[in-house]
Amino acid sequence: MLRRVIESLRDDGNHASLSTCTQVSDRYLEPLVLRAGTSAAVEVPFAGSPQPKVAWMVGGQVLRDVRRVRVETIYNLTTLVISRAERSDAGTYTLSLENQFGTSNLTVQVVVLGTVPKITSSLR
């Protein structure tokens, strides 16, 4: 699984403020390159008080869960899952975390190479 840390929301006891995590691996600054037919998960841990609203977008539109591309969010962790990638899954995916104290965004560029081979067989 891929793991990425983004900006996090922090509560200092008196008020919440937006703080930036500066320890992001260079590995995640590059596009996520997948071969067609493979799968990947982008896990993003986060924290905030109050709990931020989580929204994933692709190409500027809210990501709608489909069988192969879906979002799973539990307390302080959201995961973008791409199963059996197809070329149509390529694009810019943006995570937005928002609460009353601010917004934090993460952009992941996904590139899908090749095509999924179609298996045909004739039954006799």
C-alpha cells in the first residue's frame, strides 16, 4: 500500500490551527504510475478537531464510488482504492479535508499505462 502524509489540523488546547507536515517522502511528489489491470491504495492519515469533512475529487468533480474506484474513510484515515486500473482511471485526484478552522488539500496525479487484455475463449 502507498502511504502519504499531508497537512494536518492540530488542536493546541485553546484553538485549532492549520499546521503543515513537512516530512513527506519525495516518492509521493511524483505521479502514481500504474499498469493497466493492477491495483493501488493511497492511504492518507489525518487529524483534526473538530473532525474534518473528507471529500475526494477527480478532474474537479466529486468522486463517485464505483466498483473499481472507491473511497474508504474511518476515523482519521481515508483511503483511495483503485482496483484493476483502466486508462480511464488516469487523472488528477484531489483530497480535501475541511473543518471550521481551515482546509487542507492533497493532489495525486494518477497515470495508467497500457490496456487490460481481454480474455476470450471458445467453449466447445
